Amino acid sequence: MIKEILKNLAGRKNAIAIPDLLTMPSSEAPNFVNLHKSVDRIFCRSLRIRLVDAGSCNACEWECTALTNPIYDIQRFGIDFVASPRHADVLLGTGPVSRQMELALKKTYLAIPEPRLVIACGDCAIDGGIYRGSYAVANGVANVIPVDCYIPGCPPTPMQIISGILRLIESLH
Ligand code: SF4
């Protein structure tokens, strides 16, 4: 049904672009049923994410923001972004971790109640990306706090981010 809705939208003048769900090979598309069931079972229907922009170019944040729009709508799975790390289960870090953000990233991580999980989202967050080797960055989230899941891409698409979250949840089984 969602495919039909998206096709109808795409057929309209000035319609939004068809998200990559329709162009993704089925083997790579996230299994939404599993995602919903896993959030229900493991996180009691509520998985909360604190996003920390650790010096990104902002494109990764835009893709994360798209997760809550009516197309991707991750809130229907019980997943949402929160402002306070005290309310979060997961820290999602973007950017290469600029030296100015290093302490803030550590403090945010420590403020999340245990057991906490960390996602490094985007090539910069994985190893510094295009900023790698600069004196001004820590070359990725894992050099500052422990990382449980990596989502590559520059920036990763919303579908790739959803797949990464699902991968992380499934690794907890
Ligand atoms: S991975 Fe790409 S899009 Fe994301 S912060 Fe780095 S340069 Fe920007």
C-alpha cells in the first residue's frame, strides 16, 4: 500500500522524489515488520535516540531529520529523537568529532542511562571521512566513546539509517 501512495505522489506535479525504498534491492531494504516487533519486544515499544552533531557538515542531520517526516515516519515503530540524553536509549553521533565536541560527546554518552547503545552515523563518524587526519578532529566517534553500530554513507540515506538501527536492534538478540 505504501508503494501505491508513493507512486501516486511521484506522479503529481512538483511531487517529492520517490524514496530509495522503491529503488532499493529487496535484499537491502529494511524489514519493517522485524523493526516494529523488535522495538516492541526489546525496548517495550519505545526506543529513544539522542542525536549529537559532533562537527558534521549537517547533511547527515538532514537525513536523520527526514526519518520523522510523513514518508519514513519512524515514530510509527516507537522510535523517536529526544532532546535530553537522560531520556535516551541510543546515542547517534554524526561528524568526525571536532576537538570542541569531544567533551560534549563524552558527557552526553555518560548521561544516557545504562545499558546504552551508540551508533556512528556517516563516513565522518566512522573514521573522520573527508576530515580524516586533520588536527582539529578525533577521526570518528569510536575514538572517543565505544560504538555498537556503524552506518556508512556520505550522507547515509534515511533507509540506510533505518537499516542500521534495525541491525543494531537485531544484534541484541
Ligand atoms: S559523512 Fe558526509 S554528509 Fe555526513 S557529516 Fe561527513 S561529509 Fe557531511
